[in-house]
Amino acid sequence: MIRLDVDEESLRSIRLALSPLWETLGSLALLARYRGAVPTPYTGWVRGARRAVPPKLMDTVVQLAHRRDTPFLRHAHAYVPDPARTSLQDELDFLRMRFEGAGDERTAALIEDYWNHALHPYWPALRASLEEEVLFRGRTLAVNGPEAMLAELEGRVLWQRPRLTAPYHLDLTREVRRSRLVLVPSMFSAATRVFTSDAQVTAMSYQARTTGFLHSVTPDRPTEPPTDRLALLIGPGRAKVIRALQAPRTTTALAHSLGLAKSTVSQHLGVLTETGVVWRRRLGGQVFYQLDRSGFALLEQLGD
């Protein structure tokens, strides 16, 4: 368990950032942890990754993930994501320059090769989903303040002033005093949490609410299912709305993307919200909707 005692100054300094490198580390930890079947929503992605990554490369990187004893991997786990570095190449180049002479070029090359096979083909969709997450959490941070944002994080992250706690494979207690606090949404934080801390900055991954989106990242998934079981159960209109709500959206944005009348979308959202499939949240002058856990489960079971 991680326990962070956060002072006022650090609380006001909270920032959100994305990290392809941290996603890569998280995905490797998932593959190292599960040699056979994996839990939802990772089944489709793992099946595709195991097919796409050459067996020798897969064995090598999984062993690296088990050991984590190379200098480069230690630096990678201690790396603090920065919005100025938006690609895996940017992050690896930063680590190469910062730790020149102490790193492991072979390990960096293996990570990059693994990324190209396992994550790069899906990264545009994953990045868009994570960017939606940052936008949504950022709105909460700006409108309702840091404590409201922390109180709503997923993955059993708990905020009880002044302590932030989260599951972790080690038992750690840290004081965050006059330092930056960086939160990194991750599709893979449900499997493993990346955490680093020093006197200047504390950074931690957390489970993105859109993690359920991973169920659709399957290489052999047909774009138009021959039999739409979800539509048969709840109707084609509501099925379209559910599929479109894997990231937070407003009624207007949803209607525009689906080509439906706003009144029709509002009616569908009302029913889906009432049944607990979709959650509703007002931020400033806008109302956002997104699938709740039961909605992601419904999509997982019947969305194929």
C-alpha cells in the first residue's frame, strides 16, 4: 500500500500527464504476471500482443519485467512523465541523454521493439482515450478543486485529507511536502502501479476510468459484427450510444458523432443513466456522460 501525506502546497501543484513509457512498463508487468489467462478487460489486448510480439522478444522482455535489475529499467521506473514528451521515442531519448553511460542501450532497444509490436498499432486510439481522461479530470480539478478530483479517482485510490492511499506491491509511507504531485492515467494500472518519489516530485499512475476501452483493442475484431447481440437486447440506438461512451462525452458531442438528433440521444441517455449503465457528471456549464462499470461489463459480454 502507498500512503502519501500531502501538504497544501503540494495539493495545489497537482498535474496530470500521459506517458507511453509508463504504459509500456505497465503492459510488460501484466504479461509477466499472467502467463496464461488474464482478467477482463485485458484478454483481447493480451491475445493480440502474444500473437504480434516475436516469441524470443516476448520471452526476453518478460524476463526483464520480472527482474527490473538493469540500470535503464531502474531509471525508467523512476522517470517522471512530462507533457513536453509526448511519444515513447521522446521519453527514451530523454532517459538516454540524462543517464548516458549508466544506461543500457540494449534494454532501451528491446523496449522500443516490444512497443512497436504490442502497443504502437493501437496507440492512437489508446492515446485519444487517455487524453479524454486527462481532459475530464482536468475539468474537475479546475472547477471543483484538487480534493474533489482525488476523491473520484479509480482503482481503489482513496483520498482522506491529508492522506492519499493506493494499492501497491510494497508498503510505503511518504510525506509530500512542497513538491510536485504528478498523476498519470493508465490503461494498465489495474494490473500494476508505477510510482516514483523524491524531494522534488512524486509521480503515480492510476487506473483510467476508460480502462474498459481496452476490450475493443483486438486485432481480429470485426468492424461490423454479423449479429449485433447488444442491439438485439437494448435496441440499435442505445447500442450505438453505449459504444460511443467509452470516454466522457456531452450530449451535443455524442449526437454530432452519431448523427442522431440531440433529443433522441437525451432520451437514450436518460434510460441508460436510470439503469446504472451510464453515469452523469456536471462540470461547470457542461454535463458529461460515460459508461459505468456495469456498462463496460455489458459491452464486454455482448459488444462483439
